[in-house]
Amino acid sequence: MNRWRSQRATGRMVAAGAIVAAGAIMLTACGRGDGAADGPESKGEIDDQPATGTVEIWAMGNEGEVLGELAAQFEEENPDVTIDVTAVPWESAHDRIATAIAGGETPDISMLGTTWVGEFAATGAFEPTPDGLVDEGDFFEGSWNTAVVDDVAYGVPWYVDTRVLYYRTDLAEAAGVEAPTTWDEYKTFAAALKDQGATSGVSLPPGGFDSWQYIAPLAWQQGGDILDADGETFTFDSPEWQEAFEFYASFFEEGISEPVRLEGGEIEQKFISGEVGSFFSGPFHVSLLREQGGPEFADKFAVAMVPGADTRTSFTGGGNLAVFDDSENRDAAWKFVRWLSQPETQVQWYDISTDLPSVEAAWDDPVFADDPYLSVFGEQLTDSKAPPAIPTWAQVSAVIDQELEKVTRGETSVEDALAAVQQQAESIGTGQ
């Protein structure tokens, strides 16, 4: 089984919420309806006959490097098909896809970071998922929704990510506290870990790149959201976002979280040394901590679902698979996507890649159900959510990152920060 490395952690963060760099190609919507009834439709159902011909797929990061091993099994089951995998670095993937769409030189399938779906679907470049290809009820709800734009699914979720709370069990035991379930318990818990000698009871990013992934769940947990029910009106001026920002900022105001962002490599070492008592992260950190901490560290940390308010909702991301509308081998492309969505295939894929299954039935396998770490991620995925699949999300989320950093540094008030987020989000629009 392959193990995660620090560079994989970086790639995973990009997959979960890539921010489009300034000057990146902006794509305009075309051929879009207001809903499923008058929106785009697929070109028809996919039969059960063996796949044939060549299928070209772009996969990013580690997935691109190891997908060939899994694809070989599909080729054995379908002797007349060839799966041609192109590995694309995450840092160049967004612009490469945009350029391919603009030039009409796309592969059959592309892997997508979940927050890219709305932007690229707006171009009309992807075929909607054929009826009957998969059952959306087989997937985690939050994960499936990352593939849906205006009630139309474009492709399917391939693997999922979510965040849980990592904490030092020895510090918690010494402090006489247990893993928190509520906001109040969370604050008390983190402060108690600090009292046991940790420099910070919890490590939180003080704004900046992708910090929206930490603050948005706090609004979701109270019933708040990013867009109103109409899907067109931003709601950053709501009480739920006010509470979320105030609660998050309190960890910096009270010195429970350090005022700097800990990067990959640094967070692991400070957690192992006991300088950081807890932090939020995805599944890749389990193997990183085991490797870097050694056998003696395995009993000193655990994971728990995120503490919450009315719910314990966490952020979900991952990677999706979408078939281009001008695919030269459309049937075989969808057959490969369907095969990758089967529970048994997803278990095999985890063994190769350590990517978590997007299909709930795969989690019944003992590999996940009997693992004290992975089983928590499975439970968290039943209460996880992604941002709206709108073309402008990268721009809007960058504003949240910027204003949250001003708040944690004491440069502006929560009220002024959210007013700025609301105003700029309205100016940017949803792109729909």
C-alpha cells in the first residue's frame, strides 16, 4: 500500500479547494438552463457491453501516478480497451484544463478538484452524467453534491476527503478532558491541552489560503449557508456567519491558537513534540504521524468528529471524474467511470492510493469499518458539506480568506470583515 507524503498533503489541499491564480483563464457560461428540466442532458444511457477502444484520462498528483495500476485491472476485464493515463501536476492542472477546453483539445475524462466543477461545467464542456449510470443514493450526500450544478450532475465523485479533529490523547488524559462534541467543550478542551504544556491548544490557520474551509463549517453547523435557498443571494451578512467569525477569532484573541500558520511538515513535528495539542486535517495525516512519530507515538494521538453547534458538519472535498462532451470514446469513458464507482473497485483503489471511497457501501469493508481512525472519517462523511458549485467560488472564497486574516490579526472587526465579504461577493456574483 502506498503511503502519503508531505507533497501529497499539498496536492490534496489543492484538490479540495483550488484557488485560481490571478490572470487565470476565466470561462463564460454557455448552453445552461435554470434547472434540470430545461438544462443540458446526456447523450443517452450506457449499456453493459465490454468497453472498447482507447480512453484518455487526465489525473492529478499521486492519482495520476498510480491510476495505471488500477486501470490495468479494467483492461483485463475489457480486453479490447486501452486506458491511457496522463499524470498532471496539481499546480498546472486548472490552466491546462481551461486551455484544453478553449482549444477543443480535451481528453475523454478528467479528474477535477471538487471546487472546480461549477466553473468548468459553466463552459458546457462536460456531458451530464447519463441516467442509470450510477445511483446517487450510493454516494455520501455531501460528496455527490460536489458534482451537481443547477440540479444537473456532471460526472461522479471518485474519492472523498473530510476533516476531523486530531488530538494528543496523553495531554487530554492528563487534563482530565475527553474529545469535545460541542463548541463550548471544544474551547475548554483546547485550553486544557495548552495548560498541559502545549504552546497552542489547537492549531488553526489565521486566515489566508483556503482558511474558508475551516470557517464555513462553523456557519453550516448553525444552519447557515453561503447562498440563500434561491441559490443566487450570498448570506455572509447572516447571524450564523457572525457567530462563526466571532467564535473562530476568539481562539486567537485568547491565545489558544498560535497566530501563525503551520505549514506541511511543521504541524506534524509540533504535534509529535507536544507543542500543538490538536488540529484539524484529513486522512493523510494518520500515516504521516505514524511514520514520523514512530511506533511509540501511535498510542498518543486519536481522531474524533469535529465539535459542533446544532450539527457537527465538516468540510468535504476530494476528486471527481467528468467526461467531456466531445469525447471521442464516450461509451468506454463512462464505463470506466462506472467501474471506478463500484464499491469493490473503490476498496482496491484505497489499497493502491489511500484515497477514501465516495461510495458508502465500500466503508462496510473491514479495512475501513475496523480501523479506529478511518471509521471516524466514515462517520464524519455522513455529516459533511461542500461549498456551492458556482463558477466564481474561487474568487469569493479568496475574499473570505483575506477578511478572516484581518480579523484574527486584530486589523478589523468581525462586522466590518463580513460586510466587506458580502459586498465583494455580491460584486463578483455567482457567475450563473
